[in-house]
Amino acid sequence: MKEFLYVIVDFQGKCWAVREGEVERLPGLPSLLNAGWRPIRETPFPQSDGSDPCILILLERV
């Protein structure tokens, strides 16, 4: 059965998981990739109001 996970990664490499409306800080994208997660789709978010640019990544694990 496939699992899906949305993560937000900022310009500095900080990573957050988005699950059931909650946001949880994660060690980083490399640790997720090492755990078997693979990127499916990426959506960039441009910089606004002085914030760092971010990217939303949909991950899949079989």
C-alpha cells in the first residue's frame, strides 16, 4: 500500500510535514529520502513579505 506525505522545505533546508491539518518539524528532506520516500511532484512558492521562498513536495513511499 502506498503512503503519501506533503512536506514544505524552505530556502535554508528546513523541513516540515503537513499531516491532517497539522504541521510537524522534521530533521530534513535527506532523512526522508533515506527512509524510502520518493518525490512525486513539487510546487514552488515565491518569496513574499520578506519570507524565504519555499517548496511544497508530495512524497510517496511504497
